Amino acid sequence: MDALEDVLTLLETRSHLSARLVAGGRWAVRFDAPDGVKFNAVRRGSCRLEVDGAEEPIDLAEGDCYLLTRRRPFTLRSAPDVFPVPAGVVFAGAEDGTARTGQGEEVLMIGGRFSFGARAQELLLDRLPPVVHLPAGTRHAETVRWALTAIDQEMSDRPMGSTVVAEHLAIVMLVHVLRLHLAREPHAVSGWLAGLADPVVADALDRLHREPAKPWTVAELAAVAGVSRSALAVRFKATVGQAPLEYLTRWRIELAARRLREGGATLAAVAHSVGYGSESALSVAFKRVLGTSPGDYRKQQSRSLPASG
């Protein structure tokens, strides 16, 4: 897998679709801070998005979509002077998967949220701006439109397995939105995400993620990327914020932490799977990165699991 696939898989990315929203006339809906990353797409009409803490509202046109990557309340509205109705009230009255507000049907929106497992804030969400807005006219946005159309069809027609299909399509949409955001605004992201927007650094990241247990040297990574050792070191550090081998160490520890959360494997097996020759070598690196030993980390994760039965 490449770096984007790797991180989304590591974070156990899940999508959760909500009822569609149909609105018309003068209307406004106020949403509480979402649990996870909220997304909406305008399938028909237009409206305005206001996110608490954002400097300016965002005008959304037909075909636009957005992600909210922070836990902030927000409002969708037709005009700035309309008093908003709580979203809980609007969606509690949903029928056949559709909630309605205002008078008329000029606006149709589909949406939901993405949830993630441990480490999402540091590995992904902190790397993104609070609001990722993808206008409909964006170059290469056809794949997002295709996914949104398919989601809308699944939600409206409700064939067998529609929920599963729609939620998987939402993950497809998320990947494409992130890709397009990187292509449009590479300087609006940081860390490994910024590295994906740099072709040289992206080649090195790709190999590190494909073979994390390999004893890489900077010279070998530079050869993969087709640049000199010094050029890769400088470019990687400037883009990602870490030296190549420092990044590799941190990624190995993330992989080790996932295996420890899953349970079952011995520390020796975990160490070997991520490129360390011994438990002690893994322990030193693990404590340096996450501030605790692998054994203590496993115990903490076990205590945090809900009791069965």
C-alpha cells in the first residue's frame, strides 16, 4: 500500500452516513460539533457554510463538498439573517432517509461523518486545515462527483446492501477529496501529507511504506527517488518536517502500536515484523516515540477496551 492507504487503514477509517437534507425557501440548520470528520455534498441548489472559529463563511454551490476536520459547531443556511433550527430537531423528523427544513426543495444535500481509531489526530487530522472545501469546478473532480452520485443513488433507491455499499463509496470519496486537496493546495497541509504532494519525497515515502521492515539507508531511498543523498535529505526534512530515517522510525512504531492494540503477538514477533532485531531495540525506539514501553502500552490498551458480555 502507499502512504495514504497505509494511514487510512492504520486508523481504521469508517464512514457513517446520515439522512439526506432537503431544504427550500429561507432556512438555517445549526449542527453541534461533530464526532469525527464531518462531510457534506451539495447535490442540488446552493447554501452557505459557517464554521465556528473560521474567519469567513463558505458559499457552497451545486456539486461542492467539504470536510470538517475539527470538532467545531457549524451552520448551513440559505441567508445570513435566518435564525437556525437545531439539527437534532430537523433530523429527528426524517422520513425514508430524508430530513426536511424550510419551504420547498431547492436544496438537496447528502452527508455523514468519518470515524477513526487511535492516533488519528496526530497522524491525519492535525495535518489538514479545519475545513477542506472542494468546489465542483475543480479540475480532476469527476471521480468525487461519480462517488457522490453513486452514494446518492444508494441512499434514495435503497436496494439490498445499500448502506454497506454507500459507506464504502464514502471512503472512496474521502480518498479522492484528499488527493484533490493535495493537488490544489499542497501548502495547506503538513507532515507526511505534504510529502505526498512532492514527487521526489512521495517516491521515498512510498518505498518506506511498502517495505517498512527493510534496513533502509538515505542513499538507497535517494536512488529510488532519483536524486542525490543530500538532496533527498534536505527536501524530505523541509517537506515532512523529519529526516527520512526519523520518519521511518516513527512509522515503524505506529505499526508496532497497532499490532500491540490487536493483541496476540509476542513482543519479539512485533519487533521483527517492523524491522527491529530484538525486543530491547523495539522498546528503546517505542519509548522514545510514544513515551511508554511496548508492554505498558499493551496493558493500557487492554484496560481501555470495553468489557464483553
